[in-house]
Amino acid sequence: MKRPIGLEAIIDYKLTKAIVELGIGILLVVALVRGPEAMAATVAQQVIDHASGAWALRAATLIVRSGTAAHVKLAAAVAIADSALSAFEGLALRAERWWAPWLVVVATGALIPVEIWELIRKPKPLRGVILVLNWLILIYLLRRALVEHRERIERQAGAAPE
């Protein structure tokens, strides 16, 4: 059976996100091994050397401030953990497990309050886009999960001996 385009897009998004986050997590682990403070200083210097404007100085300052071992450890752990969750969600959806849409609904829905808080606290266009995308995914998969649940119950009721 061919999957709906919306579901296929969500699967592709989850698996791509997992790969990108794993790559970021690995880079952060490498930074930990090589010395996060020195690596942050090098990256900040590259930003200043190759970009212009006040934003480059702000970005470089942020990179140096957040380049501590504690920050990098936390960021690496979060990136790798979220990568694993995204991969699990994408693969479960691809395998058409009945519980997969519910997993994505719960995992995505759990972060919506945090995203709203962050958007209120520091409004940025990208945060708004991410919030809208997560709402669309949440609504799409919730509707799909409810329809599939109803169909499964109807099939079971039809198969029950009378």
C-alpha cells in the first residue's frame, strides 16, 4: 500500500533530522575531545573573519560563551538523544506500526508548550516556523491515528463471531 504524501514527508523529515542531529552530536563530541574552549574560539574567529556586520560579532561572542565543556556536553547529549528519538519515530512510521503516529503525537505535543514559551520570551521567525510545522505534524498525525484506530476497531468488530 502506498503511503499518503503527508506521511511520507513526515517520515523523510524525521529521518533527515535524525541524521543531521547525529552529525552535530558527533561534531560536539569531537569538540569535547579536542578542547571545546579552543575550538569555540577558532570557530568564532572564522565567523569574524568571513562575515561582516554586528551580527557576526554577536554570533562569535555567543559561540565563545557557550563553548564551555559543560555547555558542549549538554548540547552533544541533547543532539544525540533527539537524533535517536527522531530516527525511532521515522522508522516506526515507515514500518507502519499502529502506535507510531501516537508516539510522534506525544513526542511532538510534549514540546509545544516549551516552543510557545520560547516564542513568547524571544520572538524569532524561525521559532514561529518550527512551531507551525510541529502543529501541522501534530494535527495531521493525530487525525490519521484516530482514523486508523476507528478502522481497526471496526475491523475487529466485524471479525468477531456472533
